Amino acid sequence: MQLSRPALLALDGGGSKVDAALLSADGRLLGAARWEAGVLQGPAVRGDGEEIGLSPAIEAACADAGLDSDVRPVADLGIYCLAGADLPADYRRIEQGLVSQGWSADTVLRNDTFAVLRAGSERNWGVAVVCGSGINCAAVGPDGRTFRFPAIGHISGDWGGGHDIGMAALWHAVRSEDGRGEPTALAKLVPEHFGLGGPGELMEALYFGRVDEARLVELPPVVFKCATQGDRVSASILERLADEVSTMVVTALQRLGMADLDGFDVVLGGGIFRNGHRGFFDRIERGVRQVAMDFRVRVLTDPPVVGAALLGLDRLDASAQAGANARTALTHTRLEREDAVAEDRAGDPRGADPWHG
């Protein structure tokens, strides 16, 4: 017998994973799942309206809750926070696809940066930067106005994220080897990461397709390690990234007139921010302090799907206790447990990009 329908389906989909959670109106977690599949590098819905990569996570969350995923809608309200929901045309296409799938009676689509902001702050306003495979920033004012960058790569003026850091590391490694650039430990450690003897070998392997260029996203840990050990070139890459992050935050604050507000949060989410490089975070904070003084920098430790759940509970006018219930229950451990179960069922071990949020 089908159980009563959950009040909320909360979903966070990034470049490497999809987290789905079903909750009651009082914030009790009914079912949850993580599906790591590298599914959302682009828009999450094809032109024919079929959503890509979301179904396995939702179906697994339904199974965890004891619900039949074929009986739709599976929840009254669906909050879908997705990478790839960037331009208005993306929103229209993705929202149409979600509605056509019928997962929830009411469908609300947001970019994944808004989930990071809500997950990382007790307030429903502030600024968030997501830095994983790519980079993005969103801000919400206390009056509800929002600002966000298009965040579709170099063509929208972006630099940052795992791929750009990896490409910069390779660029400096090659130039260090051939004499055009400053000596750097990256010349040894970057090709070593791929089991190769030098930057020239890696260059050829990339050129002839023996190493997929997408794997450059794996290199940020190498850059952080070298910088921590005093490598000046690696430090310069991280300085550039820190400046990009603070520039995004400052611009968002200025566009919404928030720089003079008191006690707002700057939430940093995504794998790039899971590092212990104190100087990196200090540089970000100094950059933001050029225009604002009373703020807190917070590195997100909760799963971003917590933010999607809180956005949904906000929309349902749920109590503060409901939000606390959701935050307590929705942990990485809980989601990863369900992911392992799903993986065993599928017989398909899946790797994930550790540098995406």
C-alpha cells in the first residue's frame, strides 16, 4: 500500500552527483539517496523534455522511503537546485522537463548556488560562491531580490574551478620544463599524477587523446599541496582564484546594495573550498573587506541538498524546528549510505569528481 505523499522533494544536482531527499512538512527525513554519475555538466534536460540523471536519485530516495516512484507525484512540492540552470532558456527547458516528468505537484527550479547559500547560513539571504568543476556566485538580499552570474565558462567571463586550475597547472608545468616560465614543482607533480614522466609526455598524451582533458579537473589538490610547500607558481594560481572569488562576492554585494548591511554570511561551497590553506581564505576575506566590514565567511560542511530542503520548508512556512530537523537528518553519511546501497543494486561502481560541490 502506498504511504501518504511527502510534503517535499528536495534535490541538489551538480557536476558529479545528485542528492535527493523526501521530507514531511515538519522536516522529518522520510527517504534520501545520492547518485554519483557525472550527469549535469550541461543542462539537465534535453530538448525533448527528458530529464537526465535525476531519476535514479529520486527513485532511490522513494525506495528508501518505502514509496512507489511510479505513483506520481511523489511529493507535493519539489525544489530542484541544479547546475546547468543558468540562462533563462535553460530555466524554461529544464522546468518544462521537470513538470513533464511529474515528480512533484508543484515544481520550483533554482540554480544550485542558492542551495549552497541556504545550507550554509541560518538566514535566507546573503552571498554564496560555488567552486567545484566550475565557479558561480549568487546573492539574495533581505528584500528577496537576487543576483547571479551566467556562469557558463570563459564565454561569460568566468575563471576558476577545478578545470581552470588544472589547465593553469599544466600551462605552468610545460613552460617550466621548456624554459619559458618560472621553475615550479608542478613540472614534476602534474605529470606524475597521470603516471607520466614529464610535462612534455602529458602534453602529447592530451593531444593524442590518451589522457582525457577533462581529467585536468583532478589537479587542484596537487596545486594546493605545492602551494602549501612554498611553491611560488602554485601560490600565484591560488591567489588568482581567491581574487576571482572575492571579486564575484564584491560585485554581487554592490549590485544588490548589500555592502553596508550588518552580519551577512558569505558561504563558500564546493570541493575547492575543502582545503586547509589558511592564506587562500585570508585573501578572499581581505578582498571582500574592500567594500564590506560586517560579514562572516563560512565554508559549507553540510550537503547542499540541505539548502534545497530549507528552501522548500521556507516556502511551506514551516517552523524553525522543522528546518533544524532537516539539517540534523540530512548528512553526508546518510546520503553516502544510500549511495552505496544504490551502487550495489546497480553493480556499477561510479567515480566522482571530488572538486565539485
